[in-house]
Amino acid sequence: MKEAVEKAKIQLNEIDAIACTYGPGLVGALLVGVSYAKALSYSLNKPLIAVNHIKGHIAANYITYPELEPPFLCIMMSGGNTQIIHVKDYTKFEVLGKTRDDAIGEAFDKVARVIGLGYPGGPKIDKLAKEGKPNIVLPKVHLDNLDFSFSGIKTAVINLNHKDPNINKANLAASFEKTVSEILVEKTKKAVIQTNINKIVLAGGVSANTYIRNEFDKLSKKEKIKVYYPELKLCTDNAAMISTCGYYEYISGNIAELTLNAIPNLKIE
């Protein structure tokens, strides 16, 4: 094993470019990465590539599916974002819909905290939900466009738990998971009809949720829609997805200046 690791190591002189995340995210963490990347780029005289964190999550799918090519629709689901993105090319994106309040990952975390599961909420709700039945009716906000709203369902779960602290937590978790999955699938079907694109990519930390994956697998079979999602180890934040996205920015000639700064609220478009 040690020999394999040593063999896989890349020397600095073998690197063609330095890619780093410059947003969106927590400004402190972003500044550390950007500062280090700029210093390395300058010292090695290598091009600096600025990567949008959300684009990185999408690019994780290119690792799992080398044959995957744009255009496609991406359902971005993470702690800070819930979006339907039209991926026109490797570096061209258009947001078709987004959350109006809580991101889906944020809703998972808040629900998990309230019912006593702790952080991170996504994996813990996913595990507990397998022990319960989705027999609790929760509200869904119906919006005419492709936007999402998860604040209402989150609040409903919190209120139910406060009203009855002895409520079956597994059933509550299963019901929450089922309802948010229905929202995601409904919006995806609507986006497919509007764009006439039947290739769907899931991305972001919440795409690791097994119930959501199963529901999209059902959608794929029922509607003859191709669905892709990265292997579990690539769903959460990782360097591989940033380097993959950086590669496409690099070959497209998108080179950053050494004046690059962190942008916590960076948009994908």
C-alpha cells in the first residue's frame, strides 16, 4: 500500500496549473486556500485557476462518469444551495431555479438538531428514516416557477416536535425525507418539460442521501430520464472535484490574476 501511495505522488514540477476555490463559502476558509494557491502559483510560475465551489460539485460527476458531457440539468443540493442549473457547457451555466429561503442541506441540519440527532444532519436523518414510516403529512409550498422553498416544511417538523416531544422521531425523519424528495422530483420533472433536456445530474452533499437517490432512480425508469450522481466519497467537499473543474477552466483559457480574492457569496453565472 505504501509503495502505491509513493508511486501516485505528483511532484510540483509535474503540475501545469494551480486551482483553488474562491467562493462561495466561509470567507476565512476561502482566504486560506486562495492565499496559499496564489503563493504557490507565483513561486512555481504556474497559471492560477479560480474555481467556483458549486461548479466543483457539478464536476465531481465527470470523475464518476467520464462519458458524461454537457448539456444537462443539474439539481444542486447542498448545505448552502438548492438550485436547478442548466449546464450548457463545461464552463457555461444558467440558474433556472433556486431556493427562496433555506437550502435543503440547511433544512436537514436544522431538523436533525431539533429532534436530537446533532450535526451533520443529512446522514443521521437518512439513517434514522430507514427505521420509520413516512406517515406524517407535511406542507409543501407550491411555486409556479422552478424555485424551491424549504422553510415551511422545516418549521412544520420543528413545531410538531415541540408540540409532542414523544413523537416518533423515525417517522418524522422519514416523512421529512419523503416530502423534500417529492419537491425535488416535481421541480425536476417541470424543468425537463420546460427545457426538453432529459439528462439529470445530482450534485452537492445532499445528493448522497439514499432516499433521494432512490426516488430519482424511479424517476429515471418511469420517465426515461438519464440520472447521474457522483459516488458517495465525491458528494461532499473534496479536492478532486475542484481540480476537475479547474481543468476545464484551464483548457478554456480562464486564467486568474494574482489579485484574486475570496468571494463568499459568489454566484455560478
